[in-house]
Amino acid sequence: MPGKVAGKATPMINVILDIVSWVLILSGTFFVVTGAIGLVRLPDVYTRMHGAGLVDTLGAALFLAGLMVQGGFTLISVKLGLIIVLLFFTSPTSSYALANALRSQGVRARATGEDLPEEKEEEGSTSTPS
Amino acid sequence: MMFVAGTAGLAAAIILGLVRALLGPTLYDRVLAVNSIGTMTVLMIAVLGFLMGRPEFMDIALLYALINFIGTIAVLKFFRYGDMARPGGRHIAREGGGEGDADD
């Protein structure tokens, strides 16, 4: 691996980089798995979007940052950074498009408790579903 | 070893996403699950490149991130307008008297 050759001169920094990479990759995996569990278990489309957003932003960013630490100062890390930037711009855009499509098709959020009348009032005043 | 742990977690997450994509009640659940599976696949390709010692896989991961975004937008547009060739945008759809586009 080209990243490990660069840090082999001093073994101490190698150990530190390995620990940082472990922490980043494991926390990224934790967020990805948590988002996937939320994708299955949450009750509504809007709340499932919350779980998918967890996967797309923090899970992917931490995971790829851990891989960047492992990659070192090479072209691989540049490409990983490009993937991070791309995900940070495209994930909110597709999330917005999905929410816009949901709302224009008249899919209501499943509100509970005190949120329900306020939500209904807002829906009735602003939208006229066809 | 950390790559193996990351790959195992990603595989479990992809299986959970597949469960939601298979039994999602509406179309939008499936679109959301497929988008999420695509993001996890990008991560999976990246970590598999490190695991197999061939980091040239990063190009494929980058390309897959692009395709994933475009695919999600295309599927949403197709199911909203019925075909791909129709120009998007709210004002154009309202001008043409589009079907089912009378939001806000």
C-alpha cells in the first residue's frame, strides 16, 4: 500500500495514524449501520429520510476520512476528498428533490400529539392538492 | 483489519437497506432506500479498493457517486412527469397545465 510506505520511517506515527483510522472508520460504520436500522424501523417516509441523511452525511464522511488517513498524501486521498465533497453536495439535493416530490404528490407527514393541528392548518392554508 | 470491519458493517447496512427497498409501501420509500444503498455502495467500493490493495477503485467509486445522484433525480422526474423529455421546473409545468402539479 503506498500510504504505509510513506510512514514507515517512524513507526510511532504509524501507530498513531492506525489508531486514528480505526476510530474514524469504526465511527463511520456505526453511523452507517444506525442510519440503515433507522431506514428499516422508522414509521414514515419523512422520518426514514432522516435515517438516510445520517448515512449520506456523517457516516460517509467519517468513513472516507478514515480511508484518507490510511491513504496518506497520495492521489487516492485526493479522490476520496472529491467523493466527500460530491456526496456533501448531491445528498441534500436528492433529499430535497425527494421531499419536493413527496409534498407535491400530497403525501402527509405522520404527525403525533400536539404537532397534528398545526401541521394540518399549515397544509390547508398553503396547498391545494389536486 | 479495519477494512474488514468496515466492509462487514457496510454489508449489514446494505442488507437492511435492501429490506426497506423490498417491502417499502410506497414508491418513495424504495427510491430513498435505493439512494441510500447507492451511497453505501460507494463506500463499499472505496474500502474494497483498500482491502484488495488496488486503490484504483477510487475512480469507480467517484463515478458511482455521480451515477447514483443522477439516477435518483431521473427516477423522481420520470415518476412525476411520466417521461424524461418533459422540461422540469415548476413554472413551466404550471404554464402548460401539468397534471397534478398544483402545489403551493
